[in-house]
Amino acid sequence: MTEIERLRIIMERLNFKTQKKFAASLNLKEGSLSDILRGRIGISNAVKDRLFLKFNINLEWLEKGMGEPILKKGPVVSETKEGVPYFDISISDMDTLLLEEEKADYFVNYKPFNDCTAYLPVYGDSMYPKYASGEIIAVREVTNLEVLQWGEAYVVMANEKSNNLRSIKLVFEHSNKDKLILRSSNPNFKGDTIIDKSSITGLYIIKGKITRNLI
């Protein structure tokens, strides 16, 4: 059985009688869904994440036929702005990390992370295996740079003094209290980055992640 055949089963399991309604629930154009179901294009990661977040679809089942089609529990998308906003944007593409709710793609209502500032997707492999590309991280803004959790992962935003750095890094204490050490968790990305605290324009601690296998 193919992914597309399993997607058709999901549509039936969720009681969508028409492709139009199913497409609307996934924020897709009806023609785009039709192209997927006809095998003209594949099922993108964005569509898979929407299936997971909104309907608790087991993506291992969708991709490989493993397990049950629908997970018993997990985070869900809220259509009423309940929970935490999700922004489908790469950190490296941001000029600033202005997380304005009206610009959110949707809201995720998941109690363990409802005290967070935002959900963001992970791109790249510098933090693998701690955070893998395609996973979704829950972040909370840090306003006091004097109270940090050493060795924890943060989304770091810096100004031109630090080459407009936008990255996810482990943060460690520096011998100079005015500086921070940034480090990747992927051993293939060697070397530390040292930045001044004064160059940081935004800092968000990563409280956790939503993986596609979350139950």
C-alpha cells in the first residue's frame, strides 16, 4: 500500500465526504489535494505535519504502514486561537523574531507547552540528534540574560555585531561574564561560537519538541 492509498484511508476514517472539505481542513487548494491523490505530486512534510497536529495522524503509519492510523493522544491544532502560535518559517530567514499572533499559521493546544511563546520548525542538522530537521520545537522567550540554564538549547538571534546570527545552539558559560559560548550538538559541526551578550536581540529557550512519533 502506498502513502497516497493510506491518505485516502485517512480521509475516510476522518469522515470527509468530499475532497474539497478535506483540502480545506488542511489549508490546501482542492486542486493541490487532487494532484496528491492522483499521484502527480508527493505528500509534502508541511501536509504531513498538518495531519499530525490537527488530526493526530500517525505519520509512521502514513509513510511506512507501521502502527495504527490515528494516535490516541497528542497536540492538536486549535481553530479558536487556544494554545501557542505556530510559525512556519525558518529561523535563518528571519530579520527579527517578532512572534505576532496575527501572523501565526495556526495555534497548537498542547498542555505541556502551553506556557511557551511559540512553536517553530527545525531546519538543518547542526543540532542533530537532539533536534532533527522536520521536528517542531516549543520555545519560550528569555528576558534576563543573567539567568540562563547552561548546556540547554536556545534559539539565538543577534545583531550585525555577531553577523546577524540566527541559530539553534547549546549555550554555555564563558569565563568573561559578558560573553556566551554557543555550540552545536551535532559532532560533525565542530568549533564553538563566542558572542557578546550585548549583541543578542532575542533569546528563546527550547522547552521541548513535537516529534512525528509523539503519543
